[in-house]
Amino acid sequence: MRSPKLARLGFGQTVLAVVLILILILTVVWGVSAWNAADGAAMGKHGWIALILGTFFSLLIGCGLMALMFFSSRSGHDEAADPFRPKDKRNS
């Protein structure tokens, strides 16, 4: 039995999903080929430390910004600053 959500996908959504999957596949293929092209390059201890710290702090900043965006959205401050919303709906 098909899921009701899958049955409602339109043509545009299907095309978008296929394009995004193709972009993902091409990115993975490019990443693997770039990784294999650098096969002979050795990375020292300082390179590994820089890689680990860079990855950790990038994830930390990204998660922190997503948390701030989530809490800002939940607090209601975003609705008060919306210039396109009618004034009678801003305060309710």
C-alpha cells in the first residue's frame, strides 16, 4: 500500500527531488575522486589537529546559530518585526 504523502507528490516536486538526488550523487563522485587524487599527500600531526578543530568549531557554530534561530522563532519576536503582516494580526 502506498503512503498517502507519496501519492500527493506533483510533477514539479518529483523533478526537484530527482535533480537534488543527481546533485548529491555528483557531489559524492567528485568528493571521492578528489580524495583519491590526493592519495600520495601525507598530512602531519598539525594538519590533523587543524582538521579536527575546524570541523568541531564549524559544527558548534552551525548548531548554535540554528538553536538561536529556533528560539527566536518560538519567542514571537519574528512576528512583531514582520512589515508585511497586517497590524491587527501582529498582536494576536
